[in-house]
Amino acid sequence: MTTGTLQGSFNDKGFTFVHPDLGSGISSDVFLHIRQLREGEAPRAYVRGVQVQFDVEMVESNGEEKPQARDAVLVSGPRSAGAPAVLAVERQGTLKFWSALSFGFLVDHSSGEKLYVNAHSVPGGYLRHGDEIAFDIEQGPSGPQAVNVRVLSWNATGDDFSDLLDMGSPSWAVQLANLAEKEDWNYQVKPAKDPHTVLRSYLKYTFLRQNELQDHVLTSNDESHLAFNTGLVTPFQEELFALFRKRPSSEAGPPWILRAFEKASSVVILQMFGSSLPPLASYYDDPAQLVFDTRLPLSVNVEHVPHDRERFPPTLKSLSPQDLAALVNARAPEALDRVRRNYKTAIPQFYRDGKTGDAKMQLLLPVAPLARDQVELALAVDRLESVYLGRTVLPLDWAYNNARLLTRPDSDWLRP
């Protein structure tokens, strides 16, 4: 039998087409009529992007031999034969989260219930934040889950990255990582299942910063394309740009769709933007903000530092807030000693206040609460007029994620 990808649902005349997989020996799309489904197959499960297995018969049409599918059956995506119990049909909801690991969660408009959905139930294999979708509910291995997903429309979410840019398949991170200088884009302390988790965060917050700077996110002269500087370079030190095409007005979704990541020497980029390529993002006005002034003292906000116990390593969570604060305060002088020996110990991060939205620079210092050779926390400090104030502590993975936006940390204590 032959396998292929369904190009769309059955139309009002009862047919659609299947694009055969490479190696099938078939060079054109294959006609599939609803009457050629294997007994027990559910026609409404046949939506764009699902994998279909079928026999091929050559049929004469207008004097030409054309392929037609026979005895078709789904091999991935929603199934009917042997499927779990159907709990509800024709529900509608909004996607609230989609993971790069090909699963997500939506909220059912009728019940308010959060439902699991995976790529096997989604045409094309992924969804976008803000997608309004229709679906059925089946009993999955771990509870009710959405199946037979159909995208109805799209609504803005309030997040400028998701609302302006359609990144398409989560595989974009793999493409960018392959173009850029080799770098570990996963966490070190608690590695994520997604090996590009730091890169996804980096690109999002790079764009958000670029978008608030004048003349940093550029459109082509004909306004058909948009681009911004990713801040990354190839192994040959060529700058890399994210290039987007304008979404047709007839389609629902964010206004710009990722086209490719392009090098500075790309003919496409040069034709669209010439010598005025999108510039790097800027995060500070005074380079002195990047260096810790060891002439100034360091004070620790002992009331705020232990406010979130989940930031501390498991070995310390049994301590009281007062003991946690005292421990960080006691280790602060050791951090200053390390900075005096090596100024690179203090790592800058671009910080945006969660309440006010104000952006500023902070410095991250190492904290070794239990043993001097085992850094387990980063102390985030602000420079006031004549003193540094340690405001909070961050887990090392979190600290690296924040610091990587500004620079690739060159440090003996904060690594991916």
C-alpha cells in the first residue's frame, strides 16, 4: 500500500486529494473519494495534514491515466476503528498553550475545562496561541482529550510576539540553531525535554526589545516582508536575520509569517533591505552598567530575597525565610571577593519589572550557600546611587536564560 498526506477535508462533492510520500513512485496527487474509505473509517476524521494509507488504481480521465485511491485508512491522526470512547462532539475552544514537544492545552468554551491535545489530532501537526478551534472529546490514556481538531479562526492574545509573528512549526528553533554558531541551548541544572528551550526564549525577548526600539524591526520597500536582527551569527561571523512574509488578508492569524532565517550575505535580504540591514538590539546607554564597581558596598534585601522558596535548591527549602535570608546575606561578601579577582564574575542581565514594565540593567552574582565551590543561586543586584542592592535570588537555569538575552555569559559559574 501507499502512504501520503491528505490535502484537505472532503468537499461537498465527496472527494479530496492525497499527496503521496517520497519514494512512492507516484508523481502527482492522488484522487480520493469518500466512497473509497475502508469500512469503519469516519469521514470527518479526514482533515488536512493527516497521514493516509491506500491502494492505488490508475483510472482513465479525459484520455489520461490518473491515480485514484482505494481502501483508504488513516495511519496517523484521529481514528475511529478501535478508538477510545467519544465523550462529546462539535465543541469549540481556545488554545492556551502549545509546546515545542507537539502537545498543548485548550479551554472548552462550554465547560471551561482545560483539555489536552497533541499533534496527532491537529492538521499540520501544530497549533498557534490564539487559535479558535472546533474539536471532539475522547477518553485518552490520562483523561479526556481533544481530537479531530479544526481551526476556525484566530484571536490576538495580548502577547506582542505571538500576536505579530507566526513562527509556524516549532522546528524553527532547530533551523536557527543549525545556522548559528554552535551553542548549548538547554539548561544545565535541570535540562528541559526541549533542547532549544533557551533559544526560544532568547528569540522572543530579542524581538520584543527590537520592536520597542525605533527603526530596528524593518519592512521592505513594498511592505511585503519584515525582518529583524536575531543577534546571532554563523560560524563565519555573519549576522543572522529573521525574515517574515506578509499574511494574505484572506487568512486568519498574526500579520507576519516566518519565511526563513537569512545570513547577511543572502541575496533575498540584500535585495529587500540593501545596505540598511536591521541593526542589533541595544539594552543599555552606559557601558559602566555592565561592570560591578567594587568600590561600592553590597547590601541584601533580606525581607524580599526569600519570598519565593521554590527558587532555592531542595536542600535549603526546609529552612525558615529568616534563615534563608541570613544565609544569602552571609555569602554575599564571598561573591564580592570573586568579582574582585575576576570582573567577569558579575554578569549583566536586562530586566523588566513585572509590575511597572520598566526596563533596567541588573548584575548577577554567584551565591554558594552550602559549599564555596558549589554555586547554586544567582543574586540579582541593582546599582543605586552609592550602593548595590541585592533584590532577589534566581535558580541558575533561570539566571542563564535571562543573561543570554544580552550576551553569551563568559563565566566559570553561570553556564547553559
